Amino acid sequence: MAHPFETFRKRRTAGNEKVLDTENLAIKRFFALDKTVYGDGHLPARTKELLGLVASAVLRCNDCIDYHLEQCVQAGYRREEIEEAIGVALMVGGSIVIPHARHAAESLEYLLAGQEAG
């Protein structure tokens, strides 16, 4: 059976393809804006991914947490840096973020294990 993170990756890719299979300009522009916002600017893309992770945890979106966690790991953040960011999310969001911090910890463990194996 596939790991839940692998299922997330496949579901996200397939879902994005379906959403973007449209002539709707608003949808296409929103997705393009997302790429622009998370690109290098006055803040490096790497920093923006960490900000995205914190915002995703506070907003309690596990899919978003997984996406930004993967980007943060690929950007070279260490476990301790990511855990500190999750601590900020807990402070901002309060105890309701705890289940999402658990989710983040499980996903981070998977991502880091894959990084060590690869």
C-alpha cells in the first residue's frame, strides 16, 4: 500500500491537471499568480515556502502543509528549522493547530527518510 504522502502527491497532480483543463481565465491566472508569489523576489523563494508552511498550519490545511513541507525540504531546510516554524504556527493559531502539527511531523518524517534513502 502506498504511503499517504505518495497518495497526496498523486491526488494533487491529478487534481491540478483537472482544474487547469479549462478555458477559464480566472482559474489560470490564479494558478499563475501562485507561482509568481512563491518565486524569488525581495524575499527568496525558500523563505516564502517556510511562510507558506506556517500559514497553511494556522489555516489548518493538511494538503497545503504537505505541499509546503516538501518544498521546504527540497529547499534545504533542516528538521529543526521546520519544527521551529511549526512552533510559530502553534503560537499564532493556538491549540487547534495541534492535530495539524502532528500531521506535519508525520509528513516531515516521511520526507526526511526519503531524502536520506535517496
